[in-house]
Amino acid sequence: MKKTVLLWTCLLACISGQAQGNDGIDPQNDINAIKRDTSFIYAEATMNNAVEAQSGARAILELKLADWLRSKHPEVNSDSIVKNSKDKWFDLVTNRGKYNRVFIYVDKRDILPVVEEPEQEEEPELDEEPETVVDDPVSIMDDFLKLELTDDEETMVSIYRFSNIEPYIKGLKEEQRIKAYGKYASLPEDDACYLFVYNRDGDVVAVLRQTEDGSHFNLREKKDDNVRNYKNCGAIWFQLKDEQNY
């Protein structure tokens, strides 16, 4: 009899422990709450390699934080503040199927002691249906010039990993050649720029040149393209100071 009671006691303890585990805190709940709270700036990356996912998320948050500072507080040194704020960044790690997802966030109030107006931080993703692009007729000479890559563009198309984008952008900043840069959510629709398009495996799948009318040209394949053709991908854009019309 005592053995039976002991057996049932152990069984109930196991069930209780399992139930407690199922009722534990789900990181996704925290992520959703942070996304709804306009006090935070956040970034995330989902890749096959966990280290690259973390590196990618941190690089994206650095871009977004710098954009926010330049937009809301142009009087401050955004690069210095971003560099000194990294000890205030926090991350949450989850999985998306076989992929590793790293979510990194920072409280705006820990960056600058100011009160911000509510703003929408939600990012669109490049997962919409491809759009049909109808190009205007161009001359044969315009087509020829479009196919000729500059020295900078030759360097861009040689970048095949997401981890190589950040040092490339930083190198341009050190040379004071960067006019502006940011994540896909802040992509200018009517201004010339370049885009690195990357997938969840950390591969740079396309390097695009955007013209002032918003059309895109694939520098690797040397043909017209569209950033929306790349589903489940992210993008980082930038502008060069010495290039007025791409």
C-alpha cells in the first residue's frame, strides 16, 4: 500500500512539474509586448547560424537607432551615442522552425532622457506578392550606361554574406562617403540609393541600384529587378555622397 501511495505521489509531482513548465514565460509574449510599446527600438534576424543571427540583429538595431537619433535629435552625436549604448541592449532568443531567431531591443529612455511622441516601430517585411514593373522606354545609350558598373558597384557585387555588409558600410562612413543609410522600413521611395538584399541564411542574394523614380536594377545579373521580388528577405539601403544619380 505504501509503495502504491509513493508511486502516485511521484507521478503527480511529475505531472505538476510538466504543467508548470508549459505555463512558463514564453519569449514570444515578451517580443509582442515590446513591439507594441513605442518606448522601445528593436531589431531581429532569423538565420540558420545563431551567431550570424545575433550579429545581424545587432547590426540592424545599430542602423535603426542611428536613424531614430538623426530624425528626432539631430543636435546630438548619433554615432557616439549608439556606440556607448550597447550595454543597454537586451536580447531574446527563439526558434522559427530550424532557424535561429534573435530579437534585440533597447528602451529609448535609456538612450536619451526625453519624452517621445508615440510612433509606429513595426517594420514591413519583404514578403508581399511581386509587383509588375512597367519601365518607360529608354534610349540604347541609357541601356548601355546602366549596364556599366562603377568601381564602387563592382565592390558591392562581391559581397555575398550579411556579416560583410556592416564593415563595408563602416568603411564608407570612415571615408565620409555615406550620405544616408538605413533598414528597408525607411527606404526612400523617390531617391537614388543602393540596396543589399539578404536572406535568413545570411546570404546577400541581390545587390540593387534604385533610381530616383523608384525602379530597381540588379547589379549582379545586370537586368531590371524589384526589391519586392525577394520574399522573406531583409534589405539595407545606403546612399553615397559622390553619386547624385545612380
